[in-house]
Amino acid sequence: VTERGVLGRVNQYAIACAEELAAMVQFNEEQQIDKIRLICEAAMEDMDSLPEKVRAMKPLLDRDFVGYLRYAEAKERDAIEAQFLSPDREPTTWLQVISLIQQGVYAELGRDIHIQLERIMYILRMPTLPTQRSLFNVTVNSLPTWDVRQFKETCQNIVDNLESPGGSASLAPDLAPKIRQFAEDLEEFLPAHRVDEMAKAADEFKAKRQRDLDKAKKDIVASGGVGFPSAGYGGGGVDGASADVPFGGGGRTSMEELEASTLRPMKGMVSEMLSPLEMEREEEEAWRAESGGGERLLSLEEELGRMNGRSQDEDEESAAFDLLTSEPDSEKMSLSKMQAEYEAGMRERELREESRRVEEAD
């Protein structure tokens, strides 16, 4: 075999790999476009039921979908700027569709992440490591099949951030050992094989929904309709124009119809979904400005617990177990807020213990 022959084979293999990669990228884009099409069709049919339908699709709103939304938005913005236009002042209908869906998906996924952070916060606020370990085990055993992978991912992110260079330096001294214990419990209670076992029902549902999407796509192609191809593949597919143009093309509805029946209602829906998060941020900023970032005010539950003569530890354990059996709220919580609440709770406990010691001494 000559050197030229070897290079020829390597070249053929590289070309085959590139073609296979291009086919995989196109297939993945078609799958994500099908999800966008389903959301748009649901919005055009009944806007009031859209949030419920989107929640029913939650297993499909994975990293691939979020990544595609970012990719499609960037491609469309580049295409608009190539026409010497401003994407912010003169967005295409396809860009508006992507942006609205992206905001709605982020808001929905943000609620899920907050729920996981709230569960983790209660675990880390347990007064002793055995209590923390016990609550962690109960939490894992009570996880719904839909939340298992998200919970594991959120927990792993916290652990990875701690293990990163300088990660533990910014933590409270008593919080670092709790997170180390948390990392050990995570590997024991949620190893990879148990995650697969607990999430099996959700994975099967996701696979079934994907098969339904593939079948729906085949039906659309057979009927002569085309979905929403992105600018990277020849048009956004929303204005009924030719699929060869860089914006729109191949759509089954006119731009005016889509604007009237979908975009305007979707804008209102997304604003409504995001308003609680904006209100919370405004309330938190107002509180910080008023209190100067001082001690956290006691919540109603804590005050009632004191009036009933219960200890803070009992209140925390009761609240933690209530969280596992009740529907969590939809407020947004960041890691910094979780740590701030933890530190405030520890300070309050120390003050109570000091006050108790003084009373006993008297």
C-alpha cells in the first residue's frame, strides 16, 4: 500500500465523518424544530391551555432544545445584521417566535431549578450531619420520576463548584463540611444506575413523545407542509415565502395570521410567566435597601413556631418534611440566596442558644 493510497483512504474516511456529522446536525435541528412547531400550533389552537401543554412537553425541553434555541437565535440575528438591519428594532417573525419560546422555556425550567434548590437548602440547614443525611435519603426516595435527573444535575453542580479552585473559600466555615457530606451522600443515594432506574418512566415517556414527533413530521411532509426551517437551512418558515430566501419561507400560514393568532398572545403569556420573578427581584432589592442587608426578618412560620414553644430545629425539620409532601411555590432562588438564608438561620440559632444560656444562668 502506497502512501498516496493511505492518504486517499484517510481522506475518504474524513469526508464520510463530515457527511455523517452534517446529517446528524440536520436531523437534530429537525427534531428541535418539531418541538417549536408543536408549541406554535398549541398557541394557535388555544392560548389559555398553552402553559399546560408546554408543561406536558417538559421532558422534551432538554439541553439540546435550549442549546438549539440559542443557536437559532444567534443565526437569525447574524442573518438580519447581514442585511444591515437591527435585530432588536427590526426583528423577523421567526426571531420573535424563537425569543418568546426561549423566554417561556427559561421561566418554566427556572421554576424546576428553584424547586431543587429549595429541597437542597432544607437538607443543608439540618443542624447535624446525621440529620442532614437522613433528610437527604428521604428526599431522594420521594423524588418524582420527572425530577430525578434534574435533581442529580443540580446537586452535582453545587458539589463541582465547591471542588473547583477557590470554591470553598467563599463559603461559610460550617457550610463547607456539610456540602462535603452532601457530596458523599449524593454518590451513595443517587449513583448513576439508580438515576436510570428512578427516571425510567420519564425516559420512556420522552422516547414515546419523540416517536410521536417523528411520526407527525412524516405526516406533515406527506401532506406537503413544511415546518420552521431555520436561517441556517434556508429560511425561518413563517411568512409563506419561498424556502430559498434567508428569512422565512416554506411556512403554512401568513405572517399576519401568525402575528395576530400567536405572537401577540404569546408575548402576554411570557410576560405573565416572568412577572412573579421580576416582582421578587424588585421586592428583594427594596428589602435590601431598607434593611441595609442586615439580619433576615423572621418569617410567619418561624414566629408561629416560637409562639408555640417549639425549637428552631423542630421548625426546620417540620418545614423540610412539609416541603417533600406539598406543592412547592414558584419563586426563584439562587445559590447566593440559599447561602444567605442558611447563614441567617445559623446566626438566629446561635443568638437563641446564647439567650437560652443567659436565662439558665440567671
